[in-house]
Amino acid sequence: MGYYEVETQSAFMLAVLQNAHALVADAEVLLSRERWARAHALATLAMEEAGKAWLADQLFQFAPDQPLPPRGWRHEEKLGAAREMHALVGMLRESRTIDMNEWFSEGHQYAAEYDFFTRMTGLYVDLQDGEVVGGPQAVTPGIARATVGLAGPLVHAALQLLWVRYGGPVATDCNV
């Protein structure tokens, strides 16, 4: 018996995965309306949720007697975990082999920090050295498109890896 009941783990994981999926859908709507900064922000939040699910799954499997961190994982940790998970799925799809250097590349962490910094810059306006900085114009269309374009497949990978394991219903109707 672990720290959390199996039902609690399942409820948590399914809620996180559903939230990640909904955030991507909302990010796509904002992207279609050319709301670049907010589309980018929701896409990075979706990736964070996928990363949180990946980290929680590892904890539930390999350290079942440990609770989730009381204040959660840092934003960059969740984003980095999401990018590592996505890299793993991509390697397995493409070649069915795992390159450990690629899977645990520092590049994932650098990209995660960039995602988080850009999200914050695009959402907040500040005054630095007498200059107004940040705000929606800080996120370009290219950045928003790239982030939303990554978030969809990344969240889909998390759903593929974790949904059924935690008791998510499997659709039998293709129109669902």
C-alpha cells in the first residue's frame, strides 16, 4: 500500500490529463484568434500539466510511499519533464531505441526555462530601468505557433502513456 490510495492516484492523474487536454484546446482557439501571448501561456500550462502527470506517475510507481511535493514541482521542472517524456515517446516511435543522452539532454531544461520565461514575459507588464517591458507583444506569432504546435502532440503523448493505466475510459465510437 502506497502513500495514496489507488483511487486517489487515478482521480488525480485523470484530472491532470483532462486539464492538459482542455488547456491545449483553449490554446488552439486563442492561436486561431491571433492572441499569441495567451495561446503560448495556455500551451505551456498544458505542457506543465503533462509534465506533472509524468512526474507523479514516476513517484506513484517508483516511490509509492512518498507524497507529492507539498508545494508541487517547480514550473521549469514540470516543463522539463514534459519535454523529456515527449522525447522518449518520439524516439520509441521513430526507431524503437532510446538514446539516453537525448532523453536526458540539458536542452530540455533550457527549453523549459525559456518556455516559462516567455510565458511570464507575455502575460505581465513591468517597468525596468525606466522602460515598459513585457506584455502581449513580447510573444511573436512564431513563438506561439511553435509552442501550441508542440503542446498538442506532447499532451497526446501523455494521454497515450497514462490515460488507460489510471483507468480512463476508452472510446469505442470514433465520433467521440
